[in-house]
Amino acid sequence: MSATAINLQHVTKSFGDGGSKLTVLKDISLEARDGEILMLVGPSGCGKTTLISIMAGTLLADTGEIDVFGSRLNKMSKAAVTRFRAQNIGFIFQQFHLIPTLNIVQNASVPLLIQGKSTRFAEAKAREALTKVGLGDRLNHRPSELSGGQQQRVAIARALVHEPRLIICDEPTAALDAKNGQLVMELFENVARVPGRCVVIVTHDNRIFQHADRIASMDDGRIIEVHNVDKSKPPVIDTH
């Protein structure tokens, strides 16, 4: 059994007050393991994005325990959580969120610059990360000069440049064709196998389910089921 990377116990989250109060997460208990890809699936509005936001410390839970690699985020100050996130968590989104006026080295160096690293150091690490994702011959290009699949690989390099322990991805393949989606998932598989690292992916994309180690199904703010994935038999799951 792999060590626990993320441990959530009895997490709840609501928005609004009084008659307009909406409970989005209802007594969620879930763990993600060191060295695995955990996918969160379920219909739109079931709470997946709220859940990963709490895992990442960008949103506070109302109740519950949030332990990420041994750090109790719910017991830390806002400033401490911000520092922890900058050092330990990488984010990858469907829309890439690249800065159009910067070349891809400058884009990928941003997390290190946020940490206060020098531009020289940050850009050297960015070039290394971009080369690892197959973009070593595109370093001077801007995002508009790249395909969608290449832009997503820039986003992956940016998420990995500071060597985070937790990679959180929100619909990372939804905007990609099947070929580029598979290439991106192969990169995630390599990333997840690094000791001391975990990848959590929110997705509706059933083309990539076979890349998961486990899949947690959500509905109406609850975890309905968590099951292991048989790599020889891609799972069929209703995500709508």
C-alpha cells in the first residue's frame, strides 16, 4: 500500500447564508496516494472543482480535516497556506492561462519568480522543464505560435518547474483532440511515478480514464464510489 499523500476527513463546504445557503460538499472523506493518478468524475455542479480547491488550499472548508503530505492546511494561517501552495502544488487548467505577450520560457518560469528566484535561475529551470515535455525546439515561441497540444504542454511544464509534490488538474484534456490528449496523459503518468508526488485530475473525458490508478465518482456533493482501474479494461463511467 502506498503512503497517503492527501487525506480529507469529513469535509463540508457551503456558499451563501440563510435561505440562499447552498451546501456543495457534504461530509467528504477521501485519500489520494503517493505515486498515483486519482481522477474525480461526476456531473457538472457535483462539487469536483470545489473539492480540488480545498485540496489546494485556495478555498477554506467549513468543517473537516485537510492533510496534504503531512501538513494540516485547515490548521495553518492564510499566509502559511499560501507559502505551502507556492512550494508544493502545481495547477493545470483546461484553458492553459498562458500569458500571450511572453515566450514559453518566460511563461514556464512564473512559479519560480513568484517564489523569489532570480530570472536567470527561473528561466534555466523553465528551459529544462519545457525540454522534458518535448518543446526544446520551441523555446522562443509565444503561445499563439503553438498548437493546442503544445500550449497544454507549456502549462504542464509551468506546473512542474518548481517540482511540486501535488499536481492538480481541472479538465486538462477537454480542449484537446484524442492524440494530444493521450500524449498529455502519458506525461502525467511519468510525472505521477516520481517518488513523493501525486496527481489529481478532474475530468469528464472518458478517453483518458484508463490512465487513472483510481477513480472517485462524485454526485450531489458526496463521494459515491472509489475504485481501482484495471488498465487492461478501460472503465465505462457515466460522468453526466
